Amino acid sequence: MAEGQDDNERTEDPTQRKLDQALERGDVAKSQEVNTWFVIAASTLIVYGFAGSMGADLTRLCRGLIENSYKLPTDGKAFASLMQKIGVEVLAAVAIPFLLLALASICGNIIQHRLVWSAESLTPKFSKISPAAGAKRLFSKQGLMNFLKGLIKLVVVGVALCVVLWPERNKLEAVMSFDPMLLLALTRSQTLGLMGTVVAILAVLAAADFLFQYHQWYERQKMSLREIKDEFKDTDGDPKIKAKIRQLRFQRSKRRMMQAVPKATVVITNPTHFAVALQYERGMAAPICVAKGQDNIALKIREIAGENNVPIVENPPLARVLFATVDLDQEIPAEHYKAVAEVIGYVMRLTRRFAR
């Protein structure tokens, strides 16, 4: 029982196949704090680079509406056309900032993981609407960590904002008496200072949260020994079946070799440990190995050669080197041409002598 429990404990690092399957399901390491940081950083850049032009465009639009309010049409078609024109101008003023925010949100995901297209997260699940499952998630370890993370973020950002705003408290008390244009400049300056501080703090928090989320995700992907064995069987096959396949292939190869021995020109032997059957006919570039074997297989090759009157020549050094260097159905290497040619020449002379 203890062994079975150990096999089911998720103690092993996940395989690449398990990680790929998690990615296909949309299960990825993701920190919402990273997305938040990208959006706030983009908002800071927008305030710094586009607040002036965007404010000027919107101001000009509102001023024109107010100055020409008595000329505004009130009939249905003309009024609809006016609203359409106003909408186009407002959209033109805020299009680039909103596009930057959208790109920042996408970058926040891409920097954490590659884009994933999965419909599994959209599949309705009863656990998502179950009060019991919701309560379990709320009071789980992950829920507690999210609560502590939010609390820490609130405290740290709040303290940082207090530190930034406290030296400006006297100036802020007098804003009611400021000229509107000066008030806008002060507001923009203070907003940039606050947002810059928030971006700097959230950068640290986002990095820490991503490392924590990645660690949690990686722990979820860990596998038990039984899962690894099952995956190995699914991908590479059952070792017993693979051994059986290798055995069948060996038997077929052995049968094919034995069928080719009667066609051999000569069998070179060790004499008892190795046997190599070579075939040579006029017009061939070099002799071809049609069968080779060791011990019992070598004995079987010699038996079949004897039954079919195939010449058997004992040459231990040549038999050993041919067995080691020549594959089935392959020509012998060039460095052995001379030795093999002497053997085949001897066999042919012997055959012609018997033929007389």
C-alpha cells in the first residue's frame, strides 16, 4: 500500500508533453499584477505624452459647442449627424491612448507566456457557479495569498503616496485659489509623480508575484511516478510490446538471411564463432553480404550452406573483421577487396576444377 501511495505522489518534475498539454488547455503561469503594471505604466506614458494634445483637442471641441450652442440643430437628422461628428472627433482624440492601453494589456500577457487560443476556459463548469466550490476557492491557500497580496499592495502603495504627497500638503491646500490653467498644470505634475511612484512599486510587486505564480503553476504540473510511466507507455509504447516487436523483427531478419544463404557465393567462417555469407556475380562492383551471424546463427548458416553446396572457407581474421564492419545487403568495404577477392578466386577455381 505504501508503494502504491508513493507512486501516486506528485513529486516528479513535469515532462515537456505535460507542459505542452497544460498550455493547450490555457493553463499557464500568469500574474495579474504584471498585466496591471503594464496598463499603469502605459497610462503614465499617456499622461506624460498625450495629456496635453488630448486635452487641447477635447477643450477645443467643448469650447466650439458652447460658443455655438445657439446654432446647434435640434431636428432629428441634423442632430444625429452632429452627434456622429462629435463622436468621431472624441474618438480621434483618444484613439492613440486607448490603442496604447490595449497593446500594453496584450504585452502583459505575451511577456509571461506565448499566445494561447483555447476554448476550454469558456466551457461552462458547474464548479464555477457552485457556492460550495466558490467558498472553497475563497478560503483556499491561493485565496489567502491573494488577500494578503492585495493587503500588502494597498499598504505599500498607500504609504508611498503619503510620502510623496505629504511635502506638497501646503500647496494642495491652496489649489482652490489657483488659476484654472495653473491648476491643470499642477494636477498633471502631481499625477505624473504619483503614477511614477506607483509604477516603480508595482514593478517590484509584479516581479515577485510572477515568480510566486510560476512556482504555484509548476507545482500543479508535477507528476507522480505512475503518471510518468503511463505517459511513457502512451508516447513510446509499452516496453514489453517494444521488446516483442524487436523479437519479431529479429526473427524475420533471421529468416530472410537463411533464405539468402543458398544464393551465396562463399561462406567465410571463424570457424565456430562467426560466419559471413557473401554473394558475387559478374558485373557487380563488389561482393555483397547476404547473411552473417555469431555462435548459433553462425552454425545455422554453415548448415544451410553445406546442404546447398555453398563453399565454406575458414579464415578467422577475415570472418571477424567482415562480421564487425559489413551490414546486411551492403557491399564489403574497399579495404577488404583484396582479401575477399583471393577467397572468391580460390572458390571459383575450385568450382571449375570440380566441374571438369
